[in-house]
Amino acid sequence: MRIGLSFDVDWDPEAMIEDTLNLLKRYPNVNATFFATHKSKALQKAGYEIGIHPNFKPLLMCESDKKML
């Protein structure tokens, strides 16, 4: 059986990413894709697929929200 997981790595610290990668090493039949907002040395070395984590917040904000900022 093959399993695929996706991970949202929205500014996670390297230590947390490394812990997740170490856990995945125990399960060779699990494929993973990481969606990141930043570069991670651990992810780049691990060899998993890395996707772009979009940040849609500016698109979701209405004009009244922009005035409050």
C-alpha cells in the first residue's frame, strides 16, 4: 500500500521540519509533499517534493480590513 501526505510548512522552524522528516524515514512507503513559504535546508536535502505555499491573505482582505492595518 502507498500513502501520500502533504505538509503545510508555513514558517516552521528547522527543528520541527527535521523532526517530521525523521519520522517519515521510518515509513518508506509514504510519499510526502511539503508546501513551504520559506527555504529550508532540511527540506532541500531530504529529496521530497516541495511546493509553493500561497499566501492569499491580501486577496481575502476587504477594504475595511486594509484601513485597520
